[in-house]
Amino acid sequence: MRWGGAKILFRAPSIAAMPSTGHTPVASLPTGTVTFLFTDIEGSTALWDQRAEAMRDALARHDALLHQTIAAHRGSVVKTLGDGLVAVFDAASDALAACVEAQRALQRATARRDGDHASGVAIRVRMGLHTGEAESRNGDYFGTALNVAARVMTAAHGEQILVSLATAEVVRGQLPHGVTLREIGEFQLKGIGRPERLLQILAPDLRDEFPPSPGEIHHESAALPRSLTSFIGRRRELAELATLLARTRLLTLTAVGGSGKTRLALEFAHSQQSQFPGGVWFVDLAPVAAPERLPLAVADSLGVQESAGPTITEALCARLEHRRALIVLDNCEHLVAACADLVQAILARTGQAKVLATSRERLGVPGEQTMTVRPLDVAAPAGPGATETSDAVLLFAERAQLADPAFALTARTLPAVEDICRRLEGLPLAIELAAARAKVLPVGEIAARLQDRFRLLTGGAGFPSRHQTLRGVISWSFDQLEQHEKSGLCSLSVFAGGWTLGGAAAVAELADEFAAVDMLSRFVDKSLVIVEHEAHGEPRYRMLETVRAYALEQLTATGEGPAARDRHARHFVEVVSAIESSQTSPRTMCERLAHDFDNLMAANDWLAEQPLQAEAGLRLATALGDVLRERAHPRIGRAIVERALKRPGVPASGTASAHALALMGDFATDIGEWQDGTPYLRQALAAARDAGDLYWTLRATRKLGESIADGGDVELGKKYLEDAVVLGRAHGGHYEVSAALVGLGEIARFEGRVDDAARFYEEALAISRELGYGMSNLLLNLAIVANEREDYLLAGRYVREAAAEITSQFPRSRFDEIWLPEHAAALAASVGDGSFAARMLGALDAACGESGHSLQVADVRFLMTRVERARSELGETAFAEARDAGRALSLEQAIGEMNAWIDHFLAGT
């Protein structure tokens, strides 16, 4: 049996000079900090069963080889175990060198006998090293270090050498020439309390690729974007990236725009997911216009919410603190200083996270390793009989066939294609733009036109020659447009993050969306615009960032930039106004604006500098605030809306002011500052009444009632809520009636009137079902009522239905998701599962801490009553441990555990 099985067989080494006991007498075993080696033959049981005689011979050679190699590297064999052995070394570097030499010798021996199946058998040995304090007695060792070394070995495959992090830290500066270490993951080793990070020894002549090892802890990993076109070439660069990233924590790919930095980084990220069990994230920074927006953009990509206390950067670092993760920051060139600050913070406050950046210049962070992304190879491989074409030619041919399926790389077309690729210096974007012309031009004509354009654009002041080449390709494409198309393309460059047909028509001043279809079709054909078909909703369009930068430069040169930005901002003000006029919920507004967050930010920044557009700026800022609230960023949203309210020229009354003031009240309530929220809501109500706006009068009345009740004046709050119900029913404000009924239900529940609360919630739910949104919050409230009535089966069904609705939404509302662990904790505590209740309470703590949100007073009383009961039954120590474990969960992990727990609970009742 193997180490870790039910039984261990001690055997005598097959060397005449060795005694027949399983222990090797050693005159003086090393003590103190030593390195243990455990070995074992993979699959030996089957080999003994099938070829016992051959195994005896193979084992004898195995024993002689290992004993000799260990002794040569100043090690001592302590004992033999089954088909393996235990050895000890004073120096970890000696242990590592012995393993490498032994594996090489074993592989040579196996290679010599592989062809002689009658007399030989191939054996593959797995090895594990761990360094720690030795505990010796009577010529043997005992204790934790020995156990860890044994378990490290069991995680290995035949021919693989694994070492613990403790050993790796000792030998990092003493590795033999050509030997490196590769982290393979974090493992929960059998019988070892804490997870262990394991590394594989890589050395020339040794096998380096193995299947996943058993026991690996699989952390969450990001869904990396997938390209719709093939990745060509770059094998050398991918290998170089792996080598460089193994010895640095920040690697920056630098090159001129259009060199393929993004595509290379993304392909590499896909290949590295197994090497980074803590996750691999890709963050596109192209739409991020302002440096202060950078931490938020990265945090959003990683699913980190704003914290009530720490900054976004601190919350991001906390998320990465114990993870071996890779973050790819793409397009850093316009945010170099901000990226440098953020990366430096991440590297300083985390121990294992690494960053791969793409930029036109290095970030300038200490310890940064840079790699220049070279152009694709233009020359075909040399050598006798070589028939392959260059990577650049292959790229052109593949992309040309996408543009024109009839295109083929033949003896007739190859010389012209090679000429094009050579003149474009192998730059991928330039080649792809040229290849797109194969739809309308023979390759000979493409080559001739490129030659003319390069001559025209050479020597522009302030640009390096390789940049002129790229500008020449883009200018050539741009110059093929009619004048009105050039104007349209330049106008579209003000969009950040893409646009719709309606947006194109408005900003490019086109007659209607049919005209936009015509124009965009031509741009798509010319590879100047990319169309992205959404799974749900209308298609969106965007430019390659290099093309957009060129078009934006042209727009600025014509002096039309301010007018285009005015049209862009006005379009989004109209979009926001149209959504507001439909009197929809903030949730629905967020859904409609999900893809245009970057555009809203850009338009808001522009309007903030236009003194005559204060009201329009307020409308846009308020819409941004609604979106940020749904994304669980109340503090950032509040800052944007507050700045807009303080601008000169903002009216004291009116719909825009009422909306903004009401939202400020919401933000205050979200973060538990009810005393600040009530004055804003009083102002919102006054502004709406002055303007005669019934909708915002109704909404502000309802919100004010909630805020006053939360602040402690329950009777006055109840009066406002009752007024909102009457007003809403009189004027068709169904959503507000439903929301006001929820508020009355909260008060009833706070006062202990459970039946009244249920009646309010059920009436509100009927309205929400008719409207088609807003059900999840009501289902959770009804779950509380069912819990109060001790109908735990019904409570579980309500929570499960609410979770299904929330997690199926697009975009998912972080604001709604946060509260799910609260209800899971209450239900678990009520049915006697105190451990899971504490775990969910910890997840709720973490979610509220990240977002800055606070529980309502009635919810606090309901939850804490049950939690305290669970704490008493479970015991303070066990409760605290379970709660701490829950705090380590991401919100997604907590919801997944909650769903599984409720499904099990419902199935068993």
C-alpha cells in the first residue's frame, strides 16, 4: 500500500550492503531545520500484479540509483516505505539537486529498457520535498514536517518533483543552472490543517507537463473574453512571457499602437488560468477617460464593491491579499501615472498577485519587467526544403479570406502579399486593415496604394517612424471615405464604450436610424467599426481604439470637437429623460443604461464644465447616481450628484432637482445616515410640489415616510406612507403604491403586527407581479413573515424564489444580491443550523462592508433575535469561527452556498 493507505509495508533496500530492516542506520541524523524527501513508484501495485519478476529487477536498480544519488548529494536514507523511501538533507539545495539528478538517471534507465518488454519494466517515480523542524528519536523522525513531506509527494505524478513553499523559499536563490520553480496551486493535503502552496521543479531534460494534481483548491476565475478570429504566430513571445512572468510580479508589454499587445496578452492570459488558481482577470482601460476612475474600473471587473471604510484601492487589495492571481491591465498608455500608483499599491499590499500590463510606455514601477512586442515575422522560415510562409503573411491571408471567401494565397498573389506585409513592417493592425480591402481591391492594388500613402505621411513632426507607418494605414482607410463619412466617423469618436444606431444618428447628425445603418455598414466593411451583437437587445458598435484615437485627433483638428461632445451629451440627456418620463424604477433604468456607463461618465464630465447646461448636467448626474446605486457604489454616486446640485444655475424646484435630492436621501439611507437623508427628502418633496410634478411628489412623499420611520418617528413616517398610497392610487402610481405598502409593512413588522405586515406585503406583491418587476424584495419580506409565523418551509420557498429572480436579472443588481445572506442566516438559525447561520451572517457582514450599505432597523431586530439564539446554542467560539469563514466568501460564493443549503432543506422537509 502507498503512504496514506491503510497499511505501510517496510521493505529492505535491494543492495547487498544494506541491512534487511526498513530503517537505514545513520551514524548521526541531522537535526534542527532539515529537508525531507519522500519518493514512491506510481502505479506499482498494478506492475507487481502483472510483471512481478521484472519489478524485482527494476526495484533493485531503482534502490541502487536513489541511494547512490542521495549519498552523492550529502543526504541520508532514513527508511524505505513500500516501493519508495524517506531521506533527509541538511541543505534544501542538496535535496533539490538530488531529486533532479535522480529523475534524470531514472529516465535514462527507463529509456534504455523501454524497448525490451520481456526483461524490463518502466517505472515512474514521484517525489516530494518539505523543509521544517526535525523531531528525531531512536534513529527515526516524527512530527508535522515529516507528515507534510509525505503529503507533498502524494500530490505528485510519476516523474514529477513537487516542493512545499517552505522549501521553495529556502532554495530560490540557490537553484542550479537551468532549474526553475513553477507554482501549481494551493492544496488541501490530507491530514494537514492548513492549505499548502506547492511548486514543481522544472529542469532541462525533465518532463514538465502533468495532469492536475489531486487536492487542489479551485478558486474563482474570471470569464476572459474570447476573440472571434484565430490567433496566429507569437509562439516565441508566449514562451518568453511565461519565463519573464515567472520571475517578476509586474510585466509590461510595450509597443506602438496596433502591434498586437492586447491580443497577445489575452491569449497568454487564457493559457495561464491553471497557473493562477486565485483567478485571471482582463480589464480593458480604453473607455476609462479620467485617472480617478481607474480603481473603480478595475474593482468592477473583479467584482469588488466600494467599502464603507477603506477606499476602492484598499478593498481591491484586500480581495487579492491571499490569492495567487493575475490581473491584465490593457491599454494603460493614457493613464500611466494612475496605473503605476494602483499597481504599486496592489504589489505592496499583496503577496502573490501579479500584473500584466499593455501600454505604449512603461509604467515606471520599481521592479517592473518590460517586454517589447515585436512585429510579426515578415520573412518566411529559412532552411532547405522550407515551405512555410511567415506569420505576417498567414495573418493577411486568414483575414483576407474573412473579407472575401474567394481569396486564396497562390503563387500569383503571394509576392504582392509579402510586399504588403513587408511595407507594413509586420504590424498586426495595419495588416488586418489592409487585408479587409481584399473585398474590393486586388492585392497588387493594395500594395501600390500603400506605397503611395507611406511616402505621403513619412516624416511627420513628433512621431517615430514606426508610428507613421500605422498612421499611414489608418489615414489610407480614412481617406477612402466620402467627406460626410469622414465627418460622421470623427463625430462617433466621442463615444466611450460603443454606441447604438440611435446614438450614431444623433451624434453624427444623420437623418434617421436607416441612414445610420447605411453609414455604419460602410464603416464595418472598411474595418473601421466593429459590430457586437448582444444576446439581449439591439446591436452595438465600436471602433478599434487606435482608429478611434486617429478619428478623435482629426475631429479636434477641425475644431468640431466641442459641437460633437455637445451632441453626445444632449443625446444621453434625452435618453435619460425618456427613461424618466416612463416613470420606471431605478432598477429598470439601470438595465437600460447598463452598456452606456462609460458614455454617461464622459457626458457628465463634459457637461460639468459647461456653465449654461446646469440642469442638463443634473439630469445626467442623477441617472449616473441611479446606476451607481444599483452597482452598490453609494458613496461615489452621492459625490457625483452632490457636485451637480452645487453648480450655479441649478433650479431650486423641478423634476431634475426633485429626482437628484431624493436620490441624495437614498444614498444617505443606504449607508445608515438617516439623519442626513431626511432633510434632502424634504427638499425633494418641496421641489416636486413647487413644480406641480405629481410623480415626484408621490415618490418623494413615499421616500420621506421611509426615512422618517427609519429615523425613529414611526407615527409620522406612517402618515407620509399612507398619504403616498392614497396619492398613488389616485394618479396611477402603481410602483410607488407597492413601495409605500412595503414601508407600511416594515412598520407593522417593527411593531409586532405580523398579520398586518403580511397583508401589506401580499398586496404589494400582487402589484409588482402585474408590473413585472420588483418582486424579489417583496418575496424576501414575505419570507420574514413566514419565519415569524414559524412556517419555515414557506420561508425557504420565498427566499429561493427571490434568489432565482435576482440572479437571473441582467445586469444583476448588487443592491438586491447583498440581502440574500441575511435571509439565509435567519432561516438557518430558526431551524437549528447555527453553524450555517453564522457563516451566512459573516457573508452578510462582508457584503455590507464592501458596499457601505446598512440593514434597516426592523431587519436588524428580526435577524439578531434569531442569530443570538443560534450563538447561544452553538457556543461563542464555534459561532465566531463559522462567522469568520463566511466573511472570506465572495457574495457569489455565499449565494451559491445559500441556494444549495435551501434546496437541501426543502428536499428534506
